[in-house]
Amino acid sequence: MNAPIKAPKGVKQQPRTSFAALWKPALRQAFVKLDPRQLVRSPVMLVVELTALLTTVLCFIPNPAVSTGLAVQIALWLWFTVLFANFAEALAEGRGKARADSLRAGSQGLTARRRKGSGQFETIAAASLRRGDVVRVEAGELIPGDGEVIEGIAAVNEAAITGESAPVIRESGGDRSAVTGNTRIVSDWLLVRITANPGESTLDRMIALVEGAKRQKTPNEVALDILLIGLTLIFLLVVATLQPFARFAGGDLPLVYLVALLVTLIPTTIGGLLSAIGIAGMDRLVRLNVIAKSGRAVEAAGDVHVLLLDKTGTITFGNRRCSAMIKAPGVAGMELSDAALLASLADETPEGKSIVEYLRGLQSMQEPAREEIQVIPFTAETRLSGADWAGRSYRKGAVDAVLAWVGMTRDEVPAPLAREIEKIAQSGGTPLLVAADGKLLGAIHLKDVVKPGIRERFAELRRMGIRTVMVTGDNPLTAAAIAAEAGVDDVIAEATPEKKLSRIRQEQGEGKMVAMCGDGANDAPALAQADVGLAMNDGTQAAREAANLVDLDSDPTKLLDVVQVGKELLVTRGALTTFSVANDVAKYFAILPALFAGIYPQLGVLNVMQLASPQSAILSAIVFNALIIIALIPLALRGVRVQATDAAHLLRRNLLVYGLGGIVAPFVGIKVIDVLLNAVGLA
């Protein structure tokens, strides 16, 4: 029971996210989206569709100034403009829907074993579960919904959600009690209290996010929409006043030409790609296995000024690791290494494994078989571990415990070794002593190792104007040592929930956007207060509810990637807006001389592109206006890559690449199209 229904034979496999698999459905959707009720979400493209409809009607009304062939071509290219914009949006949605279908397929037909009031269990459809229901899940079964473990301990395979095949332990109590629907128990059993109603689970939110159909516009998108509507109204008024000016001068402008001018002047490029940019940004976030409760959180990540990062698991590995061996006076290095290795071979703790890994990396040694060793396990009472082998005894452990085993006091420790032990403790590390047959051999330096490459990542954030603050419960001395090694800008030592909350409020009071990640119940207040709160999926329910982003991989360093995605989303939208507004400049030089050449011959000097005829100029501008949307679809879906630099440099780069490019590209494109149209006799 509790397994997904298999697809019957002959049913097509779920669609892939490649262009070859998506372009046909996207093309069909492009025609469906011609429905004005759908285009209302994109006011600029709604205006283009209305002008296309008007131009189509004008094709049936004879006008001596405009040939029917030219009017039909203009009408067709106006329809193509709308279709290309719809195609971009449908392509972005198609990639998300393909992923959503694969996610949804795994949960179809699930059942659940729900506990009744009498304590007995009944089998029901998983879709019928409600918040507060208690279900029992056994080895080999899928967990039917998001919940919290209230009894039992089990290994859970979360590959369906995270992509990571290695099972994780979930148990009642503590910070590792949350489970996600559609994940499989591989051992033992769990009693799970459901915490999400149908449609509210992690899987449901993931599906809704990637599908994009019900995606709410973010504040920046709404603001940009208002700007685009404003520009459209301004150009509508400008175009409407041209006819009176023309008639005052004794001329007349065909309505088809005025419609063409309006479409080329309004920001159709960004208007057609805006929705695709937003959907693609959400898709990039989902590919990181991060669920956003709203697009606002993603945009806020792009504007973050300060990152609060927990030390353990984010900046450091979390488990203490061996970093050095210090021998006692008169002891050979090989003797110390052999004793430390033998004392650690059977030690299954992370610290013990790190000692073995460290020593194996230094030199190859002859290791006895595990079954030949008499293991002395670590206990909280003895605070040491080791092994007896070949008639000799080897021990390692806490300083006082090993000294007691060899029958020494601290004052009897050789001065050079005593100084090294004190230095390790003051640096925030943990000293362990190694002894053999009652003889003190030396010390092991255990430290919470900073993750490789993290210092460079912080340096990149600094170049982007983002400050990093390490949050740790360590004492100030230890915290300062790790902060210096990691390269963070500031540190909060001996951190409490109140300290975290106070620091976030202080930064926000100075007008800064703050991001934070956490997984414990004590992180919930700070996650709720932060502008961007990233909770770990394997953390507490309180943390997940307080945050506005949830990382399904439970990787605290993911916050750095979320910031990158947020910046890419904002920069892409800004870059294409700059390009869209800038490329209108060239269209002035194409269409305005064409419209007024017969009325004001002096305007011929503005025909800098030397276009063949007024009719050719108007048609070329309309064709370019449509084709540029298709040309920019890959950039809208992929996103503009953000370099590790400050905002001022990014602005200059955007203005140079997309501002200047937006001015130059139409001059080249319209001229090429003009030549081609005249070569094939279409103008």
C-alpha cells in the first residue's frame, strides 16, 4: 500500500524540459493566450493585440495611400508580435509544467493509514488527509503528506524531493522531526502528525511555483507594469496628435501607419518578455530545490545588504576535525601517528573518522584488521576511547581523562606540550591527548573546520556590496578566530534569539535588507523578522512556518545561491527594460521620416539608415519589433549573469551593453530587413 499508481502501458512519458519537447505545446498555448482575458495581465501586449485587430479591419477598407498588400503584411507582423510574446511566456511555463508533472506523478494514488479515535487505523486516500491527522508509515511506504514525527525513528529517502539518494534520519523530538510528503521510509516506522492541508504541502507549493499559471506578480513587476502603462499612454497621446499636425500642414497620415508607429514606440520588447523573465526566475529557484512562499522573497534576496549566517553547517562543517598532531618531547612523529591511528580505527564518531582520514592522508601505514583489535569505545563517563592490540594499549581522549589513565597531573605535562594544549584551547579548538602503555605521546588538535571556498564566496559578496555576519554560540575568542579564518565582515558571539532579533532590527532600522537562514525553533523570531528568511526543510516546523523560503536540501550555504538568483532576476529585468526603451530611438529615425517625408521634405535628413521607401521603412520597423522578442527569449529564460561587483558597476555595464546595444541593434536590424524586403519584392 501507500505507493504511487504506475502509468499504464502506452501512456507517454512525462515531457522533458528541452526546447525540442516544449516548442510545439508552447506554440499551441501562444494561440490560446490570444484571449484578451489572459492578455489583461500584460497591458502592453493587450494594446498590441487591439492594434493588430484594428489593422486587420483596415485591410478590408480601401485606402489609396496604402496598398492592401502592405496593410496585410503590417497586420500579420502585429499578430506575430503578440504570438511571439505569448510563445515566450508559454515556453517558460512549459518548462515549469514539465517539472510539475513529474512531481505530481509520484503522488498519484497514494493512500494513508490514519489513526482513528479508538486507536485503530483505517486506510484512506492521502488527498483526504487534513492538518492534525495522525498516520502510521512503515518501511517501504511513502509518507502521504508533510508532517511532524510524534513517535518512532526511521531512515527516510528524500530523493523524490531533494534529489539526494542517501537516507536521512527522522525521529520524534528535537530539530529533526519534520518530514516531507512523497518521501519514502526505508527502515523501521513512524507516527506522523500531518501539518498541511491538501494544496498547502511542500510538493503542492513546489508544483504551483514551477507551473507559474497562478503566480502572483511581485512588487517590482507591478511597478514596472505601471511604468509601461504610463509610457504606452504617453505614446498613444503623441501618436493621436500627429494627424492634426499633418492635416494642418496640408497632408494626411494613413491610420495603418499611425498604428504601426504606436506599436513600434511603446515598450513591446519588455512588455512581451516580462512574464517569461519572472517565471524563469522562479524556475531557477526551484532547480536549486528552494521553495518560495512568494516572489517578493526572491526579489528581496536580490536587494539584500546584510547576510546573517549561522557558523555551524554554513561556514564550518559542524563536526570537529583533526587539523594537526603535536608530539611530546622525545617522542617520534611516527610513534605518535601510529598510536593515534590505532586508537581511532574503531572510533565511529565524526572526530575519530577525521583523525583516521588525516593520518592516512599524511602517510601510508600498516593497519591491523578490525577484528584483531579489542575496541575500547568512548563513553561520557570515561571520556576516552582506544584499542588494545598485540599486547599494547592505545588511548586518546580529553586531556584530564588521558592524564588520569597515565597517572599524571597537569603540572607534570612537559612544558612545550602544555603550551601547545593551551594554545589550542585559546584558539577555539579542542585538544585530545594520545597515550600508549601509560606513556604520554602527544596531542591532537580538533577544530571546527571552515568549508573550503567559503572565504572566496564571502569576498564575492563583499564586492557586490553585501556584508556577512557570522552568528555563533561560541565565546567571543573562539568566534573571532573562526570569523578571521572565514573572512566574514562581522560576528555575533554567544548568540541568543534576542541578540539575533535585535541585530536584524538594527540593520533594518538603517534602511538595509537583511537575509538569514536557520533551522531551530529558536531561529523562528529572527527568520520572521528578516526580509529574506531561509529555513531548512529538516528543521523544526516553527522555523519553516516563520521563513519565506524553504531549502529542501537543508543546506545552509544555499542562501548565497538564493541571493545570486534574486540578483539575476532583478538585473535581467532591468537589462531588458533598458534595451526595450533604448531601441525605440532607432525606430524614430525609421518611421517618422517615412510618415512626414511627403509633408516636410526637410525631414529626409533624418533618414540616416537610407531606407528604400516610406512603406519599406514602416514595414521593416514592424518586422524588427516582432523578431527582437524571439531573439531575446533565450536571454530572458537563462537570465543575465551577475558578476561579483558593486551596484554602480552593474548599472554602468547594463547601460553600456543593453542601453547602447538597444540603440545600435535596431539601426543594423532595420537596415538589414529593409534590404531583404526589397530584394524579395515585399516592399
